[in-house]
Amino acid sequence: MVFGQVVIGPPGSGKTTYCNGMSQFLSLIGRKVAVINLDPANDSLPYDCAVNIEDLIKLSDVMMEHSLGPNGGLVYCMDYLEKNIDWLQSKLEPLLKDHYLLFDFPGQVELFFLHSNAKNVIMKLIKKLNLRLTVVHLVDAHLCSDPGKYISALLLSLSTMLHLELAHINVLSKIDLIESYGKLAFNLDFYTDVQNLSYLQRHLDQDPRASKYSFHHHQEEEDEPLQQGSSPCSTPRKSRKSTKDSKNPYSTRGLDKFSALLADLEEKRQQIYSQVDSQDISFVRFVYSSSNDCVPIIVKLKDQNKQDQNKGIDLKMNQEPHKTQKLWINRQ
Ligand SMILES: Nc1nc2c(ncn2[C@@H]2O[C@H](COP(=O)(O)OP(=O)(O)OP(=O)(O)O)[C@@H](O)[C@H]2O)c(=O)[nH]1
Ligand SMILES: [Mg+2]
């Protein structure tokens, strides 16, 4: 079985440098390593690559021949690579016996959350060559210094994870430069653990560009006034809201526990469906209540004929004795 990494990330996030450093590290600890350059725009490679996409197709040729810009050209190159996957397969086969593989991909992020060609290339290699690959997604650590950019990096990481459907590690690159961007609003573990993003709200409000979108939650501010003199670089203190008994215990658990919770909720959902009048139920959702419980919300669609006088969406929350909330939505 052959193991390796698919190294991706926005332009200039350090993919090629990472592949170079990782290959040196692996060599030093006695592992045979092969770096495969799949970026047809990688002009000067700092490592000796075992396979180079430029032997198959060059971005400059594509741009010239097809009158494409660099972005369209890269999509074309990935498409071409997918169609010629046998070429890549034949180049990789001699390495499969004992090498660890590092794939250096282009920095055009749309290739990894929007288009399917790069994903198809990776999936075909996994299937044909029985590879075990992990995605290493590099994001420049300086994005932590700006709350809006940090959220955008998280969204990018999330869409990439969902699109590629592989084992995935997000890495903050260029961490040695982080101090040059000033003090972070929170400790580094806030950013690496992706803790409660609502703590970023007041920092977004201080940003002249973000503040115009009014992220501020006024009620929360009334509940919890900003403490004068509190250190801006301390781990966020728990909001009054979260220290109350409404703290969701599942928020600190791992994915393994989460599947147990889902099974539990599915059982509750089936119990609700087995009750009388269940044919009227459109779907059942769950919310976490202040009494440490997952409360079902039953959504029923009203019959249009009976409810003609109520145009538009009509939401009613009824508290049942067994703490079930029902939400009716008019069919438009
Ligand atoms: N200070 C610092 N610089 C880095 C680090 N990693 C990469 N760089 C620099 O960042 C620049 C871009 O690095 P690359 O490795 O070419 O980035 P890339 O993601 O491969 O770029 P593209 O292939 O163009 O998308 C180079 O000047 C690197 O020397 C790091 O950890 N610290
Ligand atoms: Mg590169």
C-alpha cells in the first residue's frame, strides 16, 4: 500500500516550499520520497521531481494555442491531465514499491472546491494504484490577523474538504511571520482549533469594511458589555450565555461522539413519526435547549386550500407539554 499527500492551498501559500521541506525531512528519517509536480505553471522547482506535468503539458503553450488566460489555462491543463491519466499512472508505477508520494498542485483554489478535474485525477490515481492519500491544505497564517479573512479561509477549507472527500489536514503556513502582522486578537489555539466564531463579532465590527455589514449582535452586547482593559490577546472568555446551563455538551466532543448523537436523534425522530397525525409532518429538526436537551421541532406544511386567507409564510411556535415545538409553514 502506498501513502502520500496531496498538497493544495491558495497561490503563494507555500505548497512548493512545503513539498521541498517535507521531502528533505522524510529523506533524513530514511524514507524514500518522490515529489510529483502537477502544477504546469511551476517555473523553478526547488526539489528534484520524480514526475513533472510539464513533460505532458505546459501552461504557456495552452495559453498561446487556445488564447486562454492563466486561470482558464490551468483548468484546461487539469482537464488534459484527467484525459491522459494513463501517462501519470505509467510514471508513478515504478515508484509504488517503496516511495512516499508528495503531489504539488497548482494554487488555483477553484480547482479543488468547484471544478471536478483535479478531484477526478486524484480519485482515479487512488483507485488504479491503490493509494492512501491525505490532503494537506495550506492557508497562510497571516489570515488569522484579520477576522474577515480568517472566516473566509475557514469557508474555503470547508468547501475544499467537502468537495475532495478525502482525509484532510488544514495547515497554517508561514507561521514564522505571524508576529510581523501585529498581535492576534486571540491565542493561536483559538485559530487552530476553530473555536466559537461568535467571539470574532466585535473584532469584525472594529473593521471599517466589515462593520458596514452590521455583524453586531446587539442583544449579546447588552448581556455582556465589553470589559475595559481586558487583554486583546487572551483566549476568549466564555460569554455569559455559554456559562449558563445552555452550554451544548456536544460542542466539545469529537466526530465519533457526534455519530452517537445522530443515532440518538434519529431514534427520537422515528418515535415522533410513529405518533398519530404523523402524515402531516413534513420534517423534524432538533435544537439544543437551555435545559440541556435536544428539543424536536416538528415542521408541518399547512394545506393551501384550507388556509387561503393566510398568504405568505406564517410561523407559529407552540410549546407542547412534552417540550416539543411545532412549526407550521404555509405552502406558497
Ligand atoms: N517566511 C516564510 N516564507 C515562506 C514559507 N513557505 C513559503 N514561503 C515563501 O512564500 C513564497 C511562496 O512559496 P511557494 O512555496 O512558491 O508557494 P506555492 O503555494 O507553491 O505558490 P504557487 O505554486 O504559486 O501557488 C516563497 O517566496 C517562499 O519562500 C514559510 O513557512 N515561511
Ligand atoms: Mg507552487
